[in-house]
Amino acid sequence: MIKAILLDIGNVIIDYFPERFVFNMKEQAGISEMDIVRYFLLQGGDKDYTEGKVTSDEFFDQVSSDLKFDLSKEKFKNIWNEIFGRKEDMESLIRKLKSSYPVWALSNTNDWHIEYVKVVYPILLELDQLFLSHELKCQKPDIEIYKKVLDATGLAPEEIFFTDDVKKNIDAAKKIGFKAHHFKSSEHFEHELKSLGVLL
Ligand SMILES: [Mg+2]
């Protein structure tokens, strides 16, 4: 029986547009799209920041020296943060779920993002608990992070219904027994919840 709902944040609870970061870094810092993509996607330029191993200031110092740009920290922080959008259909779905289940989030994130999204998208403050990579010092799809959720909540994996837009995060969750759904749209997700009897 499902006892709790666990949601990814980016592209599930709120919209996520990393291409805005790429575009703005090109426009405002003169870094090519290829260089940005290579640094963050291929070289894992934000891995330590996502895992809480460096502070925001250390992350900024590292990125600005690796990519050789001279934006101020404030300017870079704005570009870094302005990649999200509201998903009103998910807000109402979360409120419906909350009348019967604890609703939690599990996100690969960092200090600057979470501080920003809590202010701009207050739906996050309505969740019962946030499990965040930079606080847990590990990230999806590492099995470690799912185990930390189980330890913290005392639930069995099959009692948690997890959704995420990234397939490898779903595969890892299923491997240790979570009920998991690959998120494509709120309609698709709602349909899945109804077919499992989670949502009436
Ligand atoms: Mg996501």
C-alpha cells in the first residue's frame, strides 16, 4: 500500500529550462554553448556543488576560473537561478494528494537554487519534507540517496510512490523497490495515480 508521495522538483513540481542558463551565459559572459554544455554535462562542473561538497562561493570561484568569465557573483547567481517556471496544474494536484498522503520532494539541487525556488514557488513550502542532494551529500541516481529517504521516513520502499522526469532516476528507485513512475506530464501522472487507486 502506498503511504507517501515523493516528487522530483525540476520538470515535475516546477518547470525547468536549463537552456536559459546556456543562452544567458552566451549573451552575458560570451561563453559558447558548446563550452557550457561540455563543462556542466560532460565534465560534471556542478557535481560537487550538487553534492554539498563546496559552498556557493567556492562553486562560483571555481566556475568563473574554469570558464574564464568576469561576471560579478550577483550577475552569475541571477543567470544560474532564472531557469524555472510555475506549473499550476501540479500545484493543484499536490494539494489534492496532500489531503491523503504526506508529499515529499527528492531533488538534485544546490544552495542557490533551493533558496531561490522556495521564495519564487511557495508550493515547495507546502510539502511535508524536502530531501535535497546538497544536504544529503549525494545525488540521484546513486542508491545512497534513496536509502537515506527510507532511513529518514521509516517506510518500506514499496510504500513510496516516486516520480521523476529522468529515466535513470526512476530505474535506480525501482531497483531498490520503490513504486516509480517516469514523469512525462501532469495529465499522464494523474492518470497513473488514479489507476493505482492513489487518487480518487
Ligand atoms: Mg527533474
